[in-house]
Amino acid sequence: MSDTTSPTPSPAQRTGTFTCLACGLVVAELAPDDSRRNHCPSCLCSRHTVDQRERGHSECGGRMTPLSIAALRTGRWALVHRCVRCGELSLHQVSTDDNQLILMRLAVRPLAEPPFPLEVFSEL
Ligand SMILES: [Zn+2]
Ligand SMILES: [Zn+2]
């Protein structure tokens, strides 16, 4: 299994599903825009199946929770996932029907919880 999105999905990919480790939702592997889905559109959790360093299959199988948002050069968003079992980080492209509330919460979190007092700006 690889991370690359194939332009012509096979019939198996069209009908393939996986069950979300976190919320139990049965998820279609193919997103509405024909891209491969590797995380749950409802709670955005994923499963650790790809070894990011070796680019091969990972035996871990741990739950990966969304950590933050990364803006790609293509203008799309990607989710930074962290495996709760082994701590490995990975980048997954956001699908058009991903939970936008969770995406926005992840995106504004660094601004909502700054590591320094915001009052300093009023003194400038
Ligand atoms: Zn889920
Ligand atoms: Zn892992």
C-alpha cells in the first residue's frame, strides 16, 4: 500500500472501506474528489500503516490523532497526524468533506493559546 493518489482508482478502491479506530465510523476509502482517503472525515483520526521513514508498510497499526494543520504549496491543507502508540508524525492531505469544525479548531489553536501574553501588542 502506498500514499500516492492514483488518477484511475481500481474497482476495489471504489468499494473499499475501513472502520475508524477512534469513532467506529465505516469510511469509504475514496473521497468525493477521487483521492485516496487515509483518515476518518468525521473525527480526522487515522491509522498508522505507512512507515514515514522507510515509505513502506508499518506494523504499528496504532491510532493517529490530528495534531495540527499544514498549508501546502499547492494551496491545499494537510493534516499533521501523530501516532499515539509510537509517536511517529505523518502528513495527510485534507479531503473536501473532512470535518471543517475540527480543521478550523486545529488551525486557530496556536493563535488561541499563544505562549506569550497578548497584552504586549497593545503597548506597541
Ligand atoms: Zn473517526
Ligand atoms: Zn505508530
